Amino acid sequence: MSRLTKRRVSLMSLAFAAPASILPAPGFADPPTTQYGLAWEETFSGTSVDTSRWNFRTDVKALSAQLAANAVIDNGQLSLLMKQENVSGKAYSGAGIVSKQLFGYGYYEVRAKNTTNTGWHNSFWMMAGDGSDTYAAGRYLEIDQAEIESADQTHIPSGLQIWNGQAGSGANIGGPRCATYAPGVNLTAAYHSYGADWREGAIDFYFDGVKYCTISYSTTQYRQDPVNIWLTAIAYKSPVSVGGAPQYYDTVRFYKRDQYVMNGRYGYSESGSGWQDSSVAGFGLLPQRYSCTAGATSTYAPGFNQSGTYHVYIWKTVNANADTQGEVQVHSASGNASTTINFATGTSGWVDLGSFTFNAGQTNPAIGVTNTVHSGCQRAGAVKFVRV
């Protein structure tokens, strides 16, 4: 147990009186460090699933068809119902919801109380998709924080599945996994906290504030595309039972420490003319944009979820026809600073622009980093703001 790291668990007051069988545990595990700030939260406080924030899982897979009607809100928790009924050629129906918002680097967390039914596959996981098909095109990373078979409620299988972005079940190109974790409790008896911290180069896995696994996720080997949050339950392996406690999920949270802005994502914009797609990949093997028109500018303005000092870096993609006098400016609460970078020579990678102060809520496009073409061609890839 020497490789496990503990984080304190903070208490929260309960906002309602729920039946004892589904009463949530009294605390959340804190994110990995105090530098993480809450960026997104779902409390399931309404009377039904908020369809402005969530899609329903509606695929047909394994032994069940997933139905929107089986995902309901019960006393402030998401309840995934499991039924024996003939739907789309399957003998059972399950359920799930998938966030409409895409997420990148950060700490993902949910509290869950597992079903007492057998034969079900209950998962808190992250992958690009809308819930209509788990084999759709556009997925590259699958983070399986907890893939629990309901026949074994004392172990937590975790790890990654890596895909090539193409449609179809044959698009899987790897899957480094954690050693199956035994937390020493029965997962049906109470609520527990499940967490995954995706950071540049690696993903850490947590249970009730204990880090039990780290898996490398190389930025030079695998694409760093964003993911959706999935909360699901499907019939998976006979014998299958229904009628016991459903699968419950409580509050979902996403915390961010650092801010990454990449072209085509939130916070990125272009001005001037000549912008087009580049055939040269940038940070995280992601596609880039470029312009060869003097004065064309790419802007990276994340809208900070917490105030603080950030170390700022821009990704430099070296190319022979690149701008030799690229003008990079940082616009912050502590002032503006300008740097000239030769993008035609040297080594591709992060270029340090210095430390600056940014305030929470700053979404003005002038707050962040601008990169303006002086001569030659400028590739727009990524900027990161790292909390210090």
C-alpha cells in the first residue's frame, strides 16, 4: 500500500432527507491539490434529467437496449433503472446519460452507490460521443474510471481504451489497464467517490480520496482530443437479475487546475485572412490551422475558472516556411508582454512566455494570448496556462 496517496475528505451537509437505502455518504473527496478549482457541476436537483446538459444513452449493446425512460431523478440522485423487457431484440433494458459538454485535462469525480442486481455492467467513464453509439467516429481516448461487474461488488476495474477515431468496434488500438483495485468495501452498501485526474502525459485514478493507479498517456503517441462524461448501466453477462436497487449516481464534478486552449476548441478564435487547415500536427497530435497573411492573428482566451498566477506557454511547430518573427503577446491582469519567436528553426515544443496573473471570469478575447503573423506562415496550435 506504499504507493497509495491519501487526500482528506471534507464534509458537506445534506440538503434533503432521503430514504436510508439511497442516502448519500456525507462527503466528497477533494481534488488532487488545492490548485484545482470547480469548473462544472451537476447535482441532479430537478425532477428529471436536464436535457440541456445531458444526452441519453440509447444504443443496443451486450444483453440490453438502453432507454431514456430508464434514467430518472430520485431524491436528488440519478437513478438508472434495469428492467426485463423485450426491446430491439434484447431481453433487458438499461440506461445511461452522456454530457453534452466536452471536457479536457482536469479532475473528474462522481459519487455512486451500486446496484444489487446481478449481471449488469455499471460504469463512470469518459469518451467522445452522444450516447447513440459507443462505436461512433471521432473517439480517441476512453477513460474507464470504474467498470464494475455487478457480480463482483468488491473490486474496481479501471484503465484506458485507445481508439483510432474511426467508426466501428474494430477501431480499438490499445488499452493499458490498472491492476484491479480492491477497496475493502462492498460497493452496494453506501455511496463512494470515484475520481480520475487527466493531466498532460498521464491519468490518475482515485477511490474515496485514495490514488490507486497512474497510467501514462503520451502527448506524442496519442491524440489529446476532448471527452464527454458517461454514467451508464447495461446488462452484460448472464445470469441477469432485476428488481433490486437501481444504479445510483450523485453529484458529478469537474475541476480544472490548468487552462489549455487549442484551435477549434472553446477560447480559440481567428482574425485576419488566409486561415486554412494545416496538414502538420501540433501538440497532442492535433490538427492545426495556419495563415500566411501578414497581420492575421490567432487568439487563445480560456475564460479562467479561478484567479491566480499562471505560467504561460505557446506550442511552437517548426516548419521551414514558418514566420521568423512571430509576434506573441500575453494580455493579463498584471499587464501585457510581447515576445518575438522564430518558428522556422529550432525544436518543436512548448515555449515559455513567463508568469502572469489572471482573474476568474475573464472571458474577454483580449485576455489571454495572441499570435500575429509578421512574415511567412504561422501555425496555430495550442497555448497552456499552468497554475503556479
